[in-house]
Amino acid sequence: MTSLKDVAALAGVSPSTVSRVINGTMHVSVATRKRVEAAIAEVNYRPNLLAQSLRLQVTKNIGLLVPEIAHPSFNLVIKYIEKSASKRGLNLLICNTENDYRREAQAIDMLLRQRINGIIFSRVSDESHVTSMSRSSNTPMVVIDRAFHNEKIPNVILDNYHAGVLAAKHLLACGCTRIATITGSFKIGLSRERYQGFRDTIEKSGLECDPALVHEGEFSFENGVAGVKEFLTKGLKFDGLWGQNDLIAAGAIATLMRNGIKVPHDVAVMGMDDVQFAAMYYPTITTIAQPYQQLCEKAVDYIDKLTNEECIDPFQVRLKPSLVVRESTQKENNLF
């Protein structure tokens, strides 16, 4: 196996000079750097990253915690954070917390023991212990997606209240007067914020936001199915429905269709997130898009700055969602 001493001998320099070139810890002349880099390439030398990290007390790794790794939304989060981290020469360690605050705490503890550069995470729920754990560590942390109202950790999030406003305004503009909603768990702050914006907007329009037309559950296809089944079993009438994510909306559409209810002719349905399948479903799903790439790039940028002891401003970044109109709310198309 080729060693650092072999590189030094070939380049005609000392082992410490080779180390300086690899680590970038001290100035080395351009000519010397070129000789060392040429020698490294010639013998195909690969530094021992573990030994290097132990010596320098730093790694090139950042951690990412997501509540559900198979979820389409978190697929996008992983994609864009990895892409942004890679541009900065950082490696990504991904932990799936499976919506369990205990697994979340264990994952953070494991990452902290790895001398990780920083941790980006989306909280499991209000039960999360992350805030208390962050106080006992100097490791930079950034919250994405699910932040507390008075968050004590730097965070990059969506304006979820405004997402609810956009959804309600669109369904009202479609002529809907009895609008149902199927939400995520109200133990998660963003579910409450989305519902608050949705309800406030409907009530400001002069219509009632009927509590009977609110079904709380998980951010899943199955919850969309369960919500519609509940409304139909109770004999509730509605002509509009907002699922708080695209999986919920897809489950709702499938269940409505199986019960002979036409989408969008009888019920206009919309979702949220604008994940890839929303444009593939039939009918294609009107949705509220999240700027995932912008969110993820800012989160990695904050971790990078905090690692290098740079100031970040602002402490909280709140990004705006946008409306994407497709077939599932265009009643004039009468698709079914």
C-alpha cells in the first residue's frame, strides 16, 4: 500500500510538506504543490480520512435526520442536501428517525460521537428532544421543515401559514363553498400552521370552516383514503378538499373515484409539496409547491458558515410556497 512517505520521496519533499498540501493547513509554494499533486496522482495515493479527522479534530461529514426516508418529500430533501454538500466537499450521513422521537435522540447522539461537522434535521414532532441536546453540544445544527414557534436553533423553513392561505384561496376561486381538509398530525407544528392559514382564509370569505370536515392523521396516502371514507360515512357534503400533502390528495382522489364521485367535476382536490408524481397522477394534482432546492442549499450554507465560525443572518429563513394549478381543480375540464 502506498504511504505518505512514498509520495514525499517521489516529490522530493518532506512528509510534513505532503501533509500540508493534502490538508491545506499551511502555505506551500505553487511549484512544490504541483510536484506533490503530481506524485499523489502517479502513485494513486489515498489519504486515511479517519486518521486525518482524528488528527485535525474535524471531519468532512454532516448528518441529516429525516422522519421518513421513503416519503417523496424527504426524497427531495436528501437529493438537494447531498448535492449542495457535495459541492462543498462534504459527505452526507443520513439517519431515518421513523417518526420516533426516541430514535431521533439516538441518531443525534450517534452523530455527535462521530465528530460530525454539523447536523441538519427535520423534527419528528413536538415531542422532539433536539433543542435540549443542542444546548449541550457545540456542534452546529440547523432545523429544516419542522421548527418550533420560538425556535432556539437556526432554521430554514416554509411559510406554512401562507400555504394554507393559498390552498383556501384557490378552492374558493374554483367556486367551492363546502371545503374539507385532511391534515397531518397536529403534534407537528407545520400541520397546525397550515390548517390555521386555511381556516382563517375560509372564515374571512364569510364561509364556515366546518370542524366535521377536518380529518387529522399522518402525511400518507392511507390517511387520504381514511379521511374521505370518514366524510362519506357520515354523509357529509363537500365540493372542495385540500390534502396537506400530495400523498393525502392522491388517496383522497382514489377514494372519491371509487365511490363514483368525479374529480374535479363534483369535488375539486388539491395537495401540497409538488412532488414528482403529482404531475403524473390522473387527474394531475393541483398543489402548493415547496422550494426544496432553495431550502436545502440555504441549510447546508448555514452549516458550512457555523462550522467555520461565521455569523449567519437571519437566524430564521422563511421561504414562500407557490400555487401550481393542474387538472384536479379545473372543473371546467370535466375529466370524468
